[in-house]
Amino acid sequence: PRTARIAVIAGDGIGTEVIPAGIDVMHRAAGMDGCTLEFTEFPWGCEYYQRTGTMMSADALDILSDFDAIYLGAVGAPGVPDHVSVWELILPIRQRFDQYVNLRPMRLLQGVPGPLAGRSPADIDMVCIRENSEGEYSGLGGRMHRGTKHEVAEQTGLFTWRGIDRIARYAFELAQRRPRKLLASATKSNALQHSMVLWDEVVESVAADYTDVTCRKYHVDALAARMVTHPQTIDVIVSSNLFGDILTDLGAAISGSLGVAPGANINPERTHPSMFEPIHGSAPDIAGKGIANPIASIWAGALLLDHLGMTAAHDRMVRAIERVVGEGGPRTPDLGGTANTRDVAAAVTDALS
Ligand code: NAD
Ligand code: MN
């Protein structure tokens, strides 16, 4: 039994609806082992930005550094440019805390009506290990002759040997622990002859240390197609920042809904807090209606507890999700049901055992 301190940034839109649901389930799941969770909520996000001109307070990163983990909903609101919400909140947290692994499970849960005909949960069970600290989201670049017809924009991807080596090792180690021991490296070295050729070379050199893992490289476009046509052949994926961003929304879609897909931003060395979030955004189209699917956030909360060593609570939460989804429990409209966020959260809490 132990106590963990968790910083909560529910953020905007449906973030403020699904995060309270996740907190309820986490409290109950951890409490069943005598563990106590202390949640501290921070009001950062687009509303805060509209009031103050910044997405977070100036000392936000120092404040967050004292917590055991961070639980994030989503940020983004009409009226605030998306690059502001991303670059002033999510990316600073990922970068300051060196959360260089973005781990995203993509599983078709029993009972979920996925969009791929004839596919069962045995066919769709993948994890993407997305590089989360550099690559295409380095922030480097600029615009010239702004606002004229001579305007030029340059966006630079930054790939380092060390950055690729550490993400590849994390992915190989995960693949090694899974029964199929397969790793798909997402590349595009045919067209990106600098960054992705380095990517391929480093992944190949790391592969030599993990000879029990079968590693294959796929061009990212072909891999996207393969995830739809032959999902059963994919186990662990290792990818750059942009490629993983795209592949994991695709993975969420073939798992039934963005509303079920969790993500973990991990600092494997544990020198800084890690951050756990649903991979979806603030969904302004359904915000305020109370019908957002809380499963992605509940599952992200389970990953958070697992990271803190509360493995039993993690397993209990995932089993409860599987039970509610698989045994005809309440479902939100994205999964074809008519239930609301609270109904689903309450059903998952009741199914904890
Ligand atoms: P989105 O993920 O918010 O929504 C895409 C679609 O999926 C919408 O139709 C939405 O209703 C649906 N959806 C998403 N989550 C759902 C859930 N839990 N239950 C049911 N349906 C769900 O992506 P978007 O529309 O491209 O972006 C909206 C805003 O969110 C933008 O401001 C964007 O920048 C932001 N965003 C933030 C994050 C983040 O905070 N990590 C991630 C992605 C997008
Ligand atoms: Mn995304």
C-alpha cells in the first residue's frame, strides 16, 4: 500500500468530461489494494489562455516536476490556434520531462464493432512506440516573406543517433516481452534520404543486440495500408514522431474508435514524471453533451498506475473495461450505443474486481 501524487490537467472540451470519469475509476481501483491517490487539478488550457495569454502558469513545469505522474485530458478550443495549445502545453511537458517514449496500445476489444470486416480481437493487437522528443516535431524552421505570394515555409526534422537508438531499444525490449516478438520499423528512406536513412541504420544496428526479435522495416505508407489489410501481422511498431502520430489514429480507428485509445508519454529513466492521456483531442463537435467515451481516459489511467508500480490496479481496470465492453454494458454513441460518459464510467467502476 502506498500513496501517489498525481497532477491533473483536464484541459478543454471533452477533456473536462472524461478525466473526472478516469479519476473515479482510478481511486476505486487503487483503493482496493489499500493504495491512496492524491489528485491535484490545474486549470491550464485554452480557457486559461484566453484569460491570461498563456496556456499554463509560468512556473507550471516546476510545479509538475514534483508529482509522481501527470494525467492529461486534451487541449484545443475553437478560437485558439492549435499550434498554440500544442506548443505551449503538450510539447513543453513532453520535452522538459524527457518523455521520449510515446507508447500507444491499439487493441480491438472483444465486443467492439470495429470497421474492418471479419476481424477479431486476435487480429488487432499492436503497440506503437512513437519517438516523442525530436524528429518532425522539433519545432525548427521558419517563415519568410510572410503574408506575400513569395512566402516560403521551412519545417525541419531533427533526428539524432542518440534519439533513434534509445527509442529503438525501448521498442525491441517491449517486443522481446511479447509472445510474437515482432517489430515493424516505420520508415520512408526511399524519399527522405537523410533522416530516414539514419533511422534505418540505427534501427539495424540496435537489432543486432536483440536477435530473438524479428524486425522488418516498412515504408510508412505501405505500413498504413498493411494495418488495414493484414493487421494480424503487426505486433510492435517503432516510429518517428509524425509517423507515429498518424499511424496511431489509424490504429485507434481500426480498434473501433478514437474514444478507446490510450497513450503514455514515458520518461523511462524515471528522473521526471511521465504523462498519461487519451490520444484523442478535445472533440469540440461533441463537447458539453456528456457523451464522450471515457474508456481511453480510464485505460490511460490504468497505464499511469502500472507505471507507478500499481500493477494489480492496472490489471483490474483493464479487465473491468473488457468486461463492460465485451458483455453488453453501456456504450457511448461512438461505439454504436446510447449511453453517456457517466453511465460507462459507473459501469466500469462496478465491474472492478
Ligand atoms: P479529436 O480527437 O478531438 O476528434 C476527432 C473525432 O473523434 C471527432 O469527431 C470526435 O467527436 C471524435 N472523438 C474523439 N474523442 C472521442 C471520445 N472520447 N468519444 C467519442 N468520440 C470522440 O480531433 P480533432 O477534431 O482533430 O481536434 C479537436 C481539437 O483537439 C483540436 O483543437 C486539436 O488541436 C486538439 N487535439 C488535442 C490533442 C491533445 O490534447 N493531446 C490531441 C489531438 C487533437
Ligand atoms: Mn495526434
